[in-house]
Amino acid sequence: MTRFGKTMTALLLGASFGLSTAAVAQTAADVRHDRRDLRQDRTDRRQDRRDIRHDRRDVARDRVQVRRDLRNGNKAAAHAQMRNIRADKRDLRHDRRDLRHDRRDIRHDRRDLRHDRRGN
């Protein structure tokens, strides 16, 4: 083999080694990012579940108050509580939608993490 051929072989081997090292480093960065994203989505899911519990509790408490106000003949207060119930139900719908989105994000992050670990 000529001197030029040996030099080119060494350069090609060095370049392929450098590219493979860069690919491994990028894959490791992807795995760390996916894990962090998965952790954040799980935290968001826990917060949404907590918000749903609080909103349900608020709706139940407001319904008791509406019944009490109607029984006492205080229709204005009952209507105010009913508006509050509608707002709490709206918050409940938003929290449920956020929970669905977080579940979807978790599913996608898990898929990405499996993909990155396999190296496909």
C-alpha cells in the first residue's frame, strides 16, 4: 500500500471514529432530555390530578351551599353559587383536558426513550 493510501485509511478511520463518538454523545443527550421531559410530564399529571380533586371538592361544597340558600329563600346567593359551580366545572374540564395531554406526552416520551436506547 502506498503512503497516500495509508494516510487516507488513517484519516477515514479517524473520521468514522469521531462520527460514531459524536453519534453516541448525541444519543446520550437525547436520552437525558427525554427522561427530563418525562419527569416534567409526570409532575404536571400529578398537579392536574390534585387540581381535579380540589375542583370536585369545590363543586360539592358549592352545591351544598346552593341547597342551603334555596331552602332559606336566598335566591340571589344561590345564583351566585351556581355561577361559581359553572366556573369550577369549567376549570374541571380544562384540568381533564390537560391530564389527557399529559398522558399523551408521557406515552410519546416513553416511545422516544425506548427508541433512543435501542439506537434506531
